[in-house]
Amino acid sequence: MPQMSRLIDAVIFDLDGTLVDSQPAVLKATKEALARFDIIASDDEVRERFGGGSRNIMSFFLVRDLGEAKSSEHIDLAVEVKNTLQTEYSTEVGLLPGVEQLLSELKRDRFRIAIATMGAGSVARRVLSHNRIDSYFEEVLTADDVADPKPDPEILVKTAQRLKVDASRSLYVGDSTHDLEAATAAGMPFVLADTGLFVDGRRRIDLREKARSLDYPVVATDEIGSIAGIAKSYPA
């Protein structure tokens, strides 16, 4: 049973860039998948399109280089190729510092813990299993479980429902503008994991400023462990 004095019952995490450094694997899988369709994209171009899941990122480049009609013909295969490659590269994805200790502390303090990511289900589960943290999560929701990607709040609403907790008593931890906007739309408290892995430059500065303007806590990569304390004392 949750502690009655606590305002937070569950902590829900984004995955890529929040708990794990998957940027090299995502970049490699995306560029290799695009190359199968004779599309060349730089690292910076791919980074600009991060967020919203594989279908969004692949659709952008297919439309840009092949046009709407051919994009519609190839999008399903393109997404399948990218996700297959990314699953293969999951063994190259590692935990960010302090993540396992954070999850252990949350579990010990009897928080409900879940994943809500726009990554593919096969990729997310492989990453969690490879890093031996899958047992911490009661629910793992991915792009496969929703019709509308973040920043739509659908995935967060569904995750809270599966955990049988109120959205207002669930803390979402993410690293992107899409994460922040989805949490806000769901009426869910938010913590910005300011890792800079998938959001950098001016976008990262703007994201930090937006989070602070909404009184959302901002934690750096070496402060991930502090999220347990934030969950226990929220909103202080």
C-alpha cells in the first residue's frame, strides 16, 4: 500500500536518454535503415528528428527524399528495418550512472514503477533485459501500445491506468520536450532528466527554461539518483 503521507504513488520513466544512453544505437540503426532506401542523413539531421517514435522519424526522411506517394509505399518496411537493426544493437546500450540504484531505492520504498516510451516494444524490452533492470517495472508501454505518439498524453494515461493509480499521483521522468508536454497534458507531475543525449544546443536550453518556468525539477545526468528523493518529497 502507498504511504498515505506521500503525494506520489508511481514513477513512470521514459527510456532512451532518460535511463539509458541509446543515442549511438539509434543513430546507427536509423541511418542504416534509411540507406536501404538510398537516403543519406547526417547525425545532426537525425538528431533533429528525435522524438515521437520510429514511424515519425522514418516518415520524415522518406517524404523528404522520396515524396509522399513512395513514402506511403515504403514506410512500414522502413520502420521494420530500423526496429530490427535497433534491436540488434541493443547490446550496445548501457545504463546511465545511478539508474540501478535509483530503481532499487524506488522499489524498496514501494513506489509503482513503469516505462512509457515511444520506442518499439521489441527494442525496449531487449534493452531492459540486456541491462538486467526489467524486473523493476510492473508495466512497459511502448509505441506499439498507442495510436498517438507523444506529445499526445495517451501513453501516460494508459500507463497510469494499467498501474491503477491517478495520473496526478504519478511522476513522469523524461528528457525531451515531447515528454514534458505529454506529462503536462496528462496532468502528471514531471521531472526533466537533463542528459543532453537526444536534446542539445538551443533546444536543450529552451527545454530547461520551460521546465523551470512550470516549476518542474531539473536533474543532471550525475543527479539521476536524486529522483527518488523528489518522488518521496514531491512537490517540495
